[in-house]
Amino acid sequence: MVNSLDSDYYESEDPVWNPALLTIPVPGIRKMVNLAATMNDVIHLSIGQPDIPAPPHVMNATIDALQAGQSGYTMDAGLPELLDALADYYGYRSGRPLTPDNIIVTTGATEAIFLALQAMSAPGREFIVPDPSFMLYTPLIRMNGGIVHSIPLRAENGYQLDPQEVIDAMGPNTHAIVLNSPSNPTGTLYPRSTIEAIVEEAAFRGIYVISDEVYDHLIYDDQEYPSVLSCCSDLDHVMVISSFSKTFSMAGMRIGWMIASQGHIKKLRRFHMFTTTVANTPCQWGGVAALLQRELSDNFIKGMLEEYTKRRDRLVELVNQTPHLTGYKPEGAFYLFPSLPAGVNGTNVALRMLKETGVCTIAGDTFGDALSNAIRISYSTSLDNIEEAFARIIPWMKEQDFG
């Protein structure tokens, strides 16, 4: 069962709490992981956290910083050495000049998303958000009275975002569009043509694009990654967010950033001072090593992609062998979002499957309303775990009658 403290915090109507907290649902991930914690012999296909250890040169740089006494505050925008390295790296990668004034270092990408959406949301302002999408976006918009205009994605199209649907949804009250490619929960990579069409029309109408690009290095099959940074004419109407969490297995080290115009960064630095003040100092030094020791970092990323590709390909095969599940081939991140038959409640399936097989997945309605008949499967776990999980799932699915 869900921890009573979780339920009280998120669902209580006690007047001590700001009513805006009621816009935040009890996260489906939290429900499933809490239940799994009460059970034995659980295989997690639920967590979006790399299982590959962070590279030694990153860890050593972090340790060296601690031993050198680098445990105090940095500048509010971030460690100058890290800002310089980020500006150089993403400037080269995107083919556009960037300076440290275009960047703020945050406590993970989560804080960067929080800063952007909290600072921009207001009553009457409309935000276009794909559905399904990462569970953070919609509640943060609604907490400040913003309106979410969802664009339903379709399983039969591999969850690709139709740029014309986004353009058609733009109206006089549209303030911003939230993009996430590769996507959590689907692993779908939007092609350059999609990004360019959305960014160009948004700029023409004075609409902002907030692009969550935390999986920007987890791209398979030698495909190009079309960042919003490389698809926009200027930074006046874009905010690009990323982190070291997925690329370098630094999820708990909490180093993220936002790239935007100098004017936007100045505004958000003030907001940042009233949230986390600064990001983790020694871990920022680890990030400097990740960006500057390129040969070591490139080898790490190459090995990680080879491992995730093996897992993805095997997972796609296993899903195709599983009754009642319809899959596809994701192009990025480390998620697959297979669908169940129409009308089947994914939450009930995920809960029953956890209780009866010990395999933990995440229900589709955690990520929106459009695809409640889906489940998210993470392959940020070993091939052995994936094989064992489906040795349990396949016979269990054969016994189900969803007619």
C-alpha cells in the first residue's frame, strides 16, 4: 500500500497546505516503488536511473574537489569553470556561439524545469504539452493557474509528435510549448523536421519553446540528435534543459543546467537563489571533468550506448513475444511504452503483475491521460534482469483474458 505520509502530503485538504499542492498527484512511480519495497524478489523495470556506474574520471574529479576543500558555495549561476566548459561544448555541438551568460547550473534538470515552468506559468497562460510526457510538466504548470493543452500521441505512430497538430493548437493564449526528445516515457526521438517546424512557428508567434533534452546523448542506431539549440535562429524564445544524470550516470549528484538568452538567465538566477541557491559544488567539478576529458567521456558514452542498444533490441523481441502487448523500436533514452488492448486499464495490469509476478513496471496514466492502456518499461537494468522479468511476464500474460 502507499505510505500514509505520501498520501497525506499529496492528497490532504487540510487548510495548512497551499491548495495548489492538490494539482500534484501521488506519482505513479512512487506508488509502484513503495509497494515493491514491501515485497521480496522484485525485478525493477520501473526506475529511470542508469545502472552503469559513473566513469572513474568523473568520480575522481569529484573526490579531488572534496579533498581540496571545495565544499562551499559557488557563484549563483554555477562554477565558472563548468559554465565555460558547457558554453564551449554546447556551442560546438549546436554550431552556435554561446557564452557562460547563456547558462545557469541547477540542482539537476528537475530544478531547471521547475524554474522555467514556475516562473512562466500564470492564470490564463496556455502550455502545449505532448501526452504522454514526463510527469513533472503538467502539475508545475497547473500549480500557478496555467492551462495545459495536451497533444495526444499515438502508439501506432511510434508516439511521434505531429508538428502540424502542435501548430494547429497554437492560439492567442498559448505561452509556451514543452518538448522532450528523446521522450520519457516512450523513448521516441523527434526528427529535425519536427523540431524545426515547431520552433520556427513558435518564434513567429512569440511563443516560447521549453526543451527537456536530458537524454540528448542516448541516441541509437547512429542517428543525428536535433537539439532545439541547432534548430532555432536565436535564443530569445527557447529554453533548453539538460543534465549529467543520464549521460554520465550522475543521477544522484544532481547537476543540471538551462541554456537560454542572457536576459532569461538573469531573471532565472534570481529565482534560483530562492530555491536551491547553488548546485552541489564538488559534483560540479565532476561535470568539468566529464566535459574536458573528452576522450575518456566519449569512450564511456560509446560503451554505454552499446550496452543499452543490446538491451533495447532484446526487450523489443521479448515484448513482441508477449501476448496482449504491442511494442515498437524506441530510438533514444532507455524506455519502451508498449500498449495493452484498447480499454484495458494499465494501472490495474501493472499492479496485478507486480503482486503476482514480482515484476515492477509503471502504468501509462502516470504520464498523462491519453494512454491509460500502456505501461512503461525501463531497460536501465541488466540483460539478465530483463530476461528473468519476461520469463515471468510472458506466461502470466498468456493467462490473462482482456476480452
